[in-house]
Amino acid sequence: MLQFRWLALCLSCVALHAAAQLQAPSPAALPPVTTIAALDVPRYMGTWYEIAKFPNRFQRKCLANTRAHYLAQTDGSVQVLNSCTTADGNTIDALGLAKQVGPATSPKLQVRFAPAWLSWLPQVWGDYWVIDLDAEYQLAAVSDAKREYLWVLSRTPRVPAKTYDGLIERLKAQGFDVQQLELTQQP
């Protein structure tokens, strides 16, 4: 009798998993991630506040006040300084470097936070694709080719609800599971 219950439970779990897979589109069924047409890198420089993000391992200690500061370098690269406040009130800083992939207006960048001497390793570089950006360069969405990461960034710590909701609709249209987004506490 116990074996029958165990078998019934296993079959139920398999059926539920299969049903969930049928409802959610597989990553292969989604269209490729689309970036914006062109990025004016000098205009993108400055401070951006994180409004929301997909949870990720490298930001797990960040509780609030997450922001990024981008500074153009003379060699064409971009210095990236990410910072956030932890639960104990300390600030964590991560200094990185970004470089464009392709022409000077390419919205596709690669970023690394590993030491420079490791920059020859492809796995230390991550995609930083600008996939949505308003005409005033005030609200942006950044992701990667596989939709594993997603950040909503703003020039201000708060975004009007109507503006944010519009961006969320555009992200849904690109196949992003926006229910994964976590709002970031900003001062």
C-alpha cells in the first residue's frame, strides 16, 4: 500500500511538472532578445538607480540603494562602479569595466568585474544589452541574450507608476517573465 501511494505521488508530481512546462514558453520558443537600435554612450554615462531586477547570486547581499555609475574612459571603454547598501547598513562597491561589442553606437556591451589580468578569459565577461531606453535617456532595461538577467534602471530613485508599467508591458512583449522582478528599495 505504501508503495502505491509513493508511486501515485510521483506520478502526480510528474503530471504537474509537465503541465507547468506546457503553460510556460520554453526559452527556445521565445524570439531572440531585441536591443534598442543604437546607444549614444556619452549620453548614457552618469548615475543610474536600480528600480528592479531579476534576483541573482552576485547581488544577494544588496538590500537597498543599489546604483551604477558609468564613466567613459579615454580608450573607449566604460568604468562601472556598482554600489548598494547591505542589511547591516554597510556599502558594497564593485568596480568593473565595460566595452562595446560592435560599432560605436552598439547597444551591446560586455562587462567584467574580475581583475584585469583575467580579462583574457571569456567567462569573466557578461552581456550588458540595453533592450529598452526612452528618448530622454531616463529609464532603461538591461539584459542578456538568454534572459537570465534583467535590470530596470532610472536616472532618479523613483519612477512614475504609469512609466514603469509601460516598460513592464514592453518587457512582457519581449518574452521576459516580469513576475521574477524584485523591486529595489531606494531612499
